[in-house]
Amino acid sequence: MQARVTWVDGVTFVGEAGSGNSVVMEGGEKNNGIRPMEMMLLGAGGCASYDVVTILQKARQEVISCHCELKGERPDATPAPFTRIEMEFVVRGRNIKESQVARAVELSADKYCSASIMLKNAGVEIVHRYRIEEA
């Protein structure tokens, strides 16, 4: 995997992934891009959400939508790495089995989500929850 980050101006940077996709990152002065730590939080949520949705689809659950609400806690100091991340998956569908959602979240947390497992191995406390909404 490769990527490139290019300085644009002030504290604004453009990140380009090897896939050709790009994102604007900004340090907070002008608020014209995602902050790098927000990107890390989004990456963990995206990785875990991908796992949960694909596992539920393979289990033939009728998922209509899924989103992950994230809350990252950091100390008020420098450096300020995440100390705790809460992930709550909201799965909406028809006749969704709670046991399948619990299994999908557990498999993501313990086996598949490289991003959250990496953060957990670095000492970040990661809490997983889920909620099911009937469509």
C-alpha cells in the first residue's frame, strides 16, 4: 500500500492513496478539510462497518442501512493519541437477528478489522455496541 501527502498552503494538505482517490486534510485553522485524527477515527469506523455489513449480508440478513456512530477520547495534551474509541453500529433492516449482529460485531472486533485491531494493540480501549432498528 502506498500513499502521498502534499502540502497545499498553511496547514492544508492533500492525501492521495495508491488507488488514486484523494482527500483534503487540514490542521484546524480554516476548517476546509478533515483533521488527520478525524481521518483515523473514520478509517476505523469504515473498516469495522465494512466487516459488519458484509458479514450480515453473507448471513442473509435483510440489511437496509447501517451506520457507525463513533466517539474518540483523547487527552488534553501533546501528543494526544486516542485513549478510548466507542463504536455503535446502527443496523436497520427487516427481521434482523440480534445474534447475527452480535456475531458480526464480534468478528469485526476480534478477527477482521485491521484498523481497530491495530489501535487496540497500541493500547486504545475500544468499545463496541450495536442497535437494531426494524424497517
